[in-house]
Amino acid sequence: MGASLQIGAGLATTAAVAPLGRRNVGLRPNLLALGAIAVVGCALPIRTAVIASTTNDVDLVQVALLDWITIPFVLAGLVAWWRRPDSRLGPLMIAGGFASGLSALQLTHVDALYTIGAVFDILPAAFFLHVCLAFPDGRLRSRFEQVLVVTAYSAAIGLQLVKIALGAFGTNSLIALGSWPSAAADVQHVQLLTISATCLAGAFVLVHRRRHAGRLRRHSLELVISSFAIGLVMIAALFVDGDLDGPAFQQLQRATLIVIGLSPIAFLVGLLDERLGRSAVGDLMLELRGEPPPRQLREALARALKDPSLTLAYWLPDFHTYVDLDGNPMELPQDGERTATVLERNGVPFAALIHDQALDDEPELLESVGAAAGISLENGRLQAELRARLVELKGSRIRVIEAGQKERQRLERNLHDGAQQRLIALSLQLSLLEQRLEAEPEIRAELDQARHEIALSLEELRDVARGIHPAVLTGHGLKVALESLAARAPFPVRLTVDLDQRLPERVEVAAYYVVSESLTNIGKHAEARDASIRVARTDSRLVVEVVDDGIGGADTEGGSGIRGLADRVEALGGRLRIWTPRGGGTRVEAEIPCA
Amino acid sequence: MRVAIAEDSVLLREGLARLLDDAGFEVVAQCENADDLLLKVRSYSPDVAIVDIRLPPTHNDEGLRAALEIRSKHPSVGVLVLSQYVELGLALKLLADSAEGVGYLLKDRISDVDEFVGALRRVADGGSALDPIIVSTLVSRQRPDDPLSQLTPREREVLELMASGASNQGIANALVITVRAVEKYVSSIFGKLGLPSTGSESRRVLAVLTFLRS
């Protein structure tokens, strides 16, 4: 299936992003990952051996707990790095794991190692905060988060170095410059409170983010975020407790280490769950084999992606726009809670999945679903294109009719203000002339004859102009215009017009022509004794009904009049129906939307 | 007799003014649009206003609205509406409340000076003038069991004149018969058509029109 997948919103962005399969990868993780595993594998026993050999009263529980953090973080980091080479989260987790492992070195009595352990003492907390906030894509999302992380690192490294220099870790430390216990205590006070504050703020950010995350975010992802938030709160509590020499420091410390060690496990469970999400793609493939109609495709994709809010957009190159399945133009979301994943074929977009932002965390799932649905989506696109063309055709039909209408109105107006007006003025002049020529009866008779000719011309012109466009309709509305139509019919017409206001002009014009053409037909063919016209508005439709008691059996196919009427009514989205049983009269009914 | 004219074609407006001047009318206002007409009717209180039904700016229903407004606000001012088409629907609208002091004629009629001036005087005096086209269209319509078929040819003539707003004297003059004979025809027509006889000459216009329309 040639479909490739891009993440992004809109054309501009998609064009800039390379397809996933050919994504530029900054670091190839395989070798590095292997190296890292080797280093950890070697480093841990060596470190434990060093600690055991140099220390008599070693707290093995403490060492084990630090390993409990180091190992899951490094492993989870490796998995994350392998799966998302473009995300910084993996390296970050590995670094955090190493920092934690190195901090255990302060349990030795070898000065150099002890110094390294002292430097790394607080750093794991800052790494943990960074990992929590950068989950899941390795990036910090706001300036506030960046400030939090930088502050935590500064306090964990900068203040730590100052503290050690002031002798907080005794003179065994290689970089102690002397021993100023009260100054060191002050620095430690500031350091611990600062990190506590950043951790609490970080926990708040996570809780806030979770509350505003999309509905579909998986439970396991929620579990990860929850465990991160709890870990951050416990670090904050631990540091405050330590700073204030509070009770049960050791128990609190162990509990904190246990919780922090659990969060990479939650992270791995989350990845596993995403794997399970892949099996939804298998179900989707089975479902697509039945070639579901385009309307059911959305449901199937929504199930596979676990996003009930999913919508599909189809790219129509001829129209240069995205449309929905009904062919109505639509815009892809540019930012906010909805994201568009554009699907391409041979480098050209053909459809887009518009989904909850939370799905951005699972590009592989989007890619597989997009690839699986390729052909079905292509079918949907063809259907959407067909409908878009129908919509366009309908629009152009209305435009053609309206343009014709405008032109007729213009012509009528020109006749009215031009030829007709001039003829009337001419006739008036002749009659004024006539009055002055009382002594010339012969000339008077000729002038009178001329006036008579003008009167005939005016009558003909009037009929022509009225045929071009009934000005009374534009000026005074359907009711008055139909009253005149009915009055001119050569047979009695019962007219009932139930309208309390003017309607859109094109609706009035269509209704007028339905009545006018029907009355003409009745006069020509129906041999009717009388007819009735009923015009009423029900909800958003105008219903026009013309009924006669004539011979019925009217020709509804051959006459171009009826065809033209039907065209006019249908162009407005209406319907024209004719009942004309032989011997049973004729009934013409038009329904025209007029909302 | 004082006349106000509202007509946007200069040629016609001035022709009309000259015609009326010659016929002994005093043209107190010549207006191009409806607002100007309403203003001048208010200031000069003419006996009658001649209103073109299509007036600027849109040439839709400005003239008709001005005519209806004059009829409701200045009932003493007669209104003669001129149009290049006469429409039954508009006639019914103009005459809806009463047929007193109102006229509705084809514009062509102005060149038939005597008749036009007669109709104008009638409207100014509180009578009515309805274009014969409207009446003749309605009369010529074929009806099943046509009640009009009971009328004699002379009675038909009287009916058409009556529906056009002519007074008994006017009908008498037109048909060269006595007013008494006209009265006899009128009551015979009303009897045959089953119409309640109305005393007023202008009220019977609407009665006949309504009868013919149905």
C-alpha cells in the first residue's frame, strides 16, 4: 500500500515534514543502546563491589533501592529511545538512571568516588522532574516548564557544588575548600526548598495537563502521569522533611525511592498497552475486507483509534480544498485540541484524519490505521468528489437561472424607462398639438390616427415587457402579482394566497412562473370550467398548487414549458409534481424551499 | 383646481404640467420622487395628486406607498395613480378602504386629454376612476352559468362604466341617455347580479369589482 503518513496540520506543515519511513534520525540508537546496556551491566556490580569493599557499615537496603531506580529507568529509557529515536525522552531517562546510580557512590569511603557521589546526590530529583514534564515526546511544552526544569538543575548542580565547597560533605570530598557548617546549612536550606517547590509545581502541571487531556488518552498513560505526579510530590515532601529534620526521614526516603522506581514500570506498561492498540488495526483490516461504505468507514477508524470524535477529510486537488463526505468544504484544524494527520499517496495528500490531540502520542498507530484504510479512504474521496461536483453543479444552475432573471429584469426596466415612456410622451405631444389645431379637422384626424397607432404599439410593448419580466412581482410581491395573473385568465380562478411577508425574489419568481405556465396550459388544453390556485407557506417551504377541472391527461414530457418549470423549481432545491389522470383534471404542485 | 405631480421622467412631467395648465388646473408642485411629493402635499394641500407608481430610488413600490399614505393622512386630497401596467391586485389594494377620491389609470390615458381631465376632476371631487382595461378583462372572462349572461348588452355597457367609476351623469353622457334611464339600468343590474344596492356612486365600484373578480 503506497500510502505514507505525515503528522501535521494543513498543507504548509505537511509539505515540510518528511514521511515517517524516511524520517531523518539524529542518532542511530542501536549501537549506543547496546553500549549503554553494557556499561550499566558492568558498572552496577563494579559499583556495588566498590561500596562493599570500602565500607563496613553499608546500608544495603539503600543501595538496592538506588538500583531499583537505576535499572528500570535505564531499561525504559532504552526502550523509549529505540521506539522513538527522534524523542529526547529515552536519553533523558537513561541519563536520570545513571545519575541515580552514580549518587550511590557517596556510600563509599574512596574520596574520589565519594566526591562523585556527593555531586550527583540531588541531581536525580531534577532529572526526574525533567522526565515527568517532558513525557511523552521529550519536549517541554511551555516556558513555565522550561523555567521549572532549569531552576531544578541549577539548584541540583550549582548549589550542590557550592554546598560541597563549603564543606557540607566533610573534608573527604576532594572539592571542599574548608568547613563552614552554618553557611553550608543555609545553602542546603535554599537548595532543598527550591527543588521541593519546582517538584510541587511540576506535579501541579501534570495534574492540570491530565485534566485537560483528550477523552481518549489511555488509562495506562494516565497511570504513568499519575505515578509521575505522586513521585514529584513525594520528592518535595522528602526534601522538606529533610530540611526541617522532620520525623521518619528514612522511611519517607525509602517510600519515595520505591515510588520513583515504579514510574518507569508504569511507562513500560503504557508502551505495552499501545502495542495492544495495534491489535485494533488487525480488527480494522478484517472489517475493511468487507469493503464498508464510506459512511461506515469513519466508525471503523474511530473504533480502531479509540477516538469517537474522529472525522475524515478528503483532499480534492481540483477544488484545492478539503471536503467532508458530503462534498462540503472544510478546513483542517491548525492548532488546539484537534490535530490533522494527513495521509499521502505518492507524495500527494488524499485524505486527512482529524483526531484528538492525544493521539499525537501514538504516531505508529495512526500510521498503521492510515495505511490499512488507504483504499477505503480513496473510495470515500471519490464519493466526496462526486458530491462536491454535484454541489457545484447545483450552485451553477442557480447562478445561470438568476443571471437570466437579472437580465430579464434589466430588459424590462429598459423598455419601461425607454421606449414605453417615450411613446407615451410622444402621444401626449401629439394630443397637445391636436388641441391647437382646432381649425384643421383633417390634420386633427390624422394626428388622432397616429395616436391610435402609438396606443397599439404601447399595448404590444406592454405585453412583451410583461412577458420578459412581471414588474409587479418585483415591486409588489407574489400576492398582488398572482391576483393580476388570475384576473387576466380567460376563465374564473379562485385564488388563495396565505403569505404574510415577501419571500426571496428567486422563490417568488419561480412560484409566479409555476402559476403563469399552469394557467396558460389550462387555457390552451384543459377545457376547464374553472381553476383554483393555492399558495401557502409551511415552515420553510412555499407550496404552490394549481388545480383545474378540465380533461386531464396533460402532456408532461413533450412541453418544454413544464420541463423549464421543473428545472427552475429543482434548481432551488424544490420539487414539481403533476397529477393529470385522463378525464380527472390536472393538479400541479410545487414545493420550493424558502428558508 | 390645484394639482401636485410626481413623475420621474422630465419629458412626461412637463408634458403633463402643460396639459393640465392648458386645461385650467393650477399645478402647485412637480416632484421627482415620493418623499418630495409627500412633503409638498403636506405644505400645499392640493385637491389632487398624480402619482407615477414607479418612483426612485428603487422603482418598486415607492409610488404606491406614497399614494396609500396620502390617502390615509390627507383624505381630502384625491390620488390618481398612473402606471404603464394596471394590475387588479394593486387596484384592490388602492380601493381596499374606500373608492372615494382615488383613481388608477394606465399612463397611456393622459394623451386622451378630455377623458383624462374628466377622470382627474372626478377623483379631485371625491369620485373614482378605474382603468377600463381592468373592468373589461374581468367582464370578458367566460364563466360557467355566467350571471353576466342575464344582462342585456346595454346593461353590460352600464356595468363597465359603473365599475370604471363613472357617475350616473357620466354614464348618461357617455351613452347619450337620461340620468333616470341610467338609474333604472343600475338597479336592474344590481338585482340580476344579486348585489345589495349601495347609495354611493363610488362605493359601488368596489362592489362590482369584487363581484367580477370572484
